[in-house]
Amino acid sequence: MNVQMRPAPPNAESESSLDPRERLERLHRDMRETKAELRDVLERLANKHGIPQRDVTYAIDGYADDMLSDLVYGVERDLEQHCEEEHP
């Protein structure tokens, strides 16, 4: 399997200049948006192949939440620690 590293997105630098609390809120908002996009993709696949909606819901609630949490864990934890340091 060939994996290519991508350069940091252009807004990554501007993100680092924001307050940690703002960055954490933005991260959570982006996670909700990503989950909605994942649901849309899975619903299209399910509709195309006659997969019941409950299976889509199970996949989102059972797997997508965990996947997103695992993906952002380190960044989220760092931001939470910065918030705690600034506002003990």
C-alpha cells in the first residue's frame, strides 16, 4: 500500500493563532460536519444497494463516532490541556 503525505492545509497556520478554546470548538464543529458527510455517503451507498437505514445509523453511531474520536484524540487532548492551563 502506497501512502502519500500531504502538506498541511493552508489554514493550519491560521488555526494555530487562535485561542485554544476557539480551536477546540472549531474541531468539534468540524467533527460534526464530517459525521454528517459520512452519513450522506453511507446513505447513498445504502440506497443504491437496498441496505436498511438502521444499518447506516448503526455504522455511524457504532463506528464513525469512534473513528473520528480516535483520529482527533491527540489534538483534542492537547487543546483541552491548553484550555485548562489558561483557565484553571
